[in-house]
Amino acid sequence: MILVSACLVGVNCRYNGKSSMNKNLIDFLMGKNYVIICPEQLGGLPTPRKPSEIVDGDGHDVLKGKTKVLDNEDRDVTGFFIKGAKETLKIADLYGAKTAILKANSPSCGSKKIYDGSFSGKLKDGKGVTAALLKENGILVLDEENYREYI
């Protein structure tokens, strides 16, 4: 079983109300067992919503209470991101998922890089909140750019 970010298969759940549909990924998933998730919606955030970024750290730091997730109006949305990560982990456990293919660069789903917290489009090394929690629980976290290398 594979967890997959819902936006990557065409669900309009991103912060801007759109998807990031990836036809190659959809083709790859044909015939495989997978379940789609959107951690930000699972955490209670609406769609569309204000863009959010992790400040001064990454998802591991958010989970440890060392930093926050803020939206572009400086509103603290950390609780929504943590709740969404925990709900996603529950789904992974329920379905026995050992792999996740998540949206690159997202403050929830980024597996290698995330935006740097300045809302300037700059990336930094790090994981999103959900990606960090899944990794901490032994789940292989990939994105739409590198999934074929591992599966």
C-alpha cells in the first residue's frame, strides 16, 4: 500500500484550490494499491487557504515544538499541520502503508526541500511536517520527482 498526496492525482486540494496532477505518477499507480491523502485538509484547513511555510527549521523541528508553521499573514497554523500529520500516520497504519509519494516542497509533504519561511520562493533542505512524522515512523517518503528510483 502506498500513500499518495491527493493533489498529485488531480484532487483540487492545494492551498490555491488547484491540483498538481502528475500524469506520469497516475500512470505509474495503475494496478497498484494506494490511498490518497491531503494532510492539510485532514488537519482541518480549508481549500483554498493562505500559503504557509515553516520558519526557522523543518517538520522535525515543528514536531519537537521548536518552531512553527505560519501563513503569509503571520497566523500560526502549526496545530493544523501537526493534526494533519497525525491523521495521515493513522491512515498509513490502518492500511499498512510503508511508502508515501508526497508533494515536493510542501510544508506538509516536502521530503527533501521546503520553502524557507520567507514567502520569497526560496527553498531550503528539510522535510515538511507530515513527511517528517512518517519518516520518524519508518515509512519511506518520496515525492513526484524521485518515486521511480525506489519503487
